[in-house]
Amino acid sequence: MLPTAFVVRCMFPLLDVHHLQVEMAGRLRFSMGWAVDALYLGERYRFSARKDDPVNSRLLLRHVANTLAVAAAGGALAGLLLSLFAPASRQWSPSEWLLGAVGWLGSGMVFGALSLLGYVAFAFLDQFGRASFSPAYRPLWDTLLWGISLFVLFDLLVFPSGWQAIGISPPVPGVTVLLFAWALIVTAVRFRGFPFRRAAALVFFLFPFTLFELVPALRLNNVLAFWDMALPILFANTYHVLVSGRLTATRRVSPAPDNRG
């Protein structure tokens, strides 16, 4: 069994999309409360210019709300596109379309909450990894992230049978390449260029980490279920990358008092 597939299998032994939709709906408020607290810490220690810079709480809560809104839009888009190609939708009444839209928005928000939790995990993982190396050797962490991203790309394209052997249907090669290209493009937009070292963490978050979040849908071996989950999470993760580092409160420096007589 290939290493990537083995790790994924160990981390996701039982999850599926139905389990997520049923269980996450009942725990949404708990998850969001935990996510706000953890995202605060993650933003403070991962993305602040200085460790003692405070995080603007209003911007943080706005980030959470905007993430859910972006994911809801992704869920609505996925539901609409998938329904347009379904023969049964041609006989839907306006009320059925409205009910479907409510369901698509709701499922998108659930996956948005999952994206927030994944973002917190990524922020902690990246901070922990960088702190594990002395400053002189921290470029090794970026090299490791690049190595993981390229290895997952190679593994999915060349050895998909390793994933299939553990009950996970990997994306078709075209979708895999598209997701990797999307990670490169979004990272380049974020940095207005492509600094190789600084791009490592974001490419890792947008490609292998996002695929890791999509394992429940991949286990269903259903293209519709994959895109139903992929679009909201991809929208939300892209939003995280584009706004990361903008939650730090502006530091105000008071002028020193003049004690001269």
C-alpha cells in the first residue's frame, strides 16, 4: 500500500458525507464556537507580523461569517449546476427549486464550518512545524511541504490503484491537475508573484490538505457527491488564503510625552 493512501486510511476509517451532514448539523454551534477561539490563536501566532500583535476581534468574526457565506455560495453553485444536468429537475416546481436552494446553502455552510476547522488545523500544523526547526534550518520545513505536495500529485496521477485498494476513489487525473493548478494560481495572486519558499505552505493547504478534507466524499465513489462537497470547501479554503494575514489589529504608537520644562 502506498504511503499517502495508508496515511489517509488511518486518519479517516469511518467517515462519509452522510455522517458529516447528520453529525455536523447537530454540533454546528459547538464547532463554530471552538473554531472562533482556535482561529483567533492560529491567526495570532501564524499570520501576525509580530507575536505580540493583537488580532482584531471584529475582523476575526467577520472572517468566520464571510467564510460561511462563501461556502454557502459554493454549495448553492454546486447544487444548481448538478441539478441542471439531472433529468428529474426538469419537472421541479418553483417551490421545489426554492427548497433545494435552502438545502444547498445549508450544506455549503456545514462544509464551511468544516473548512474553518481545517484552517485552524493547518495554522497549528504550520506553526508547530516551523517552531520545530531553528531559524537557520526553517527552509527545510518549506522544502518538506513542497515535497509532500508534489508527492501527493505524483501518487494520484501514477498510482491511483493504491487509493482504490483502501476504498477511496481518487479524482480523475484532469481534476487532480486542475486542483494543483488552482493552488498555484491562488498562491500567486495572494503574493502577487510566486516566492518559492513562502508559497510552500499555501500550496500545501490548497492541494494535499484540501484533498485530505475531501476524503469522505472520495470514499463514496460518486462524482456528484464529490463536487457537492468540493466546491464549498474549495471556495472557503481559497477565501482563507486570500485574506490570511489581514486580521491583525493596527498597532497605534502614542507619541512620547515631552517632559522638558
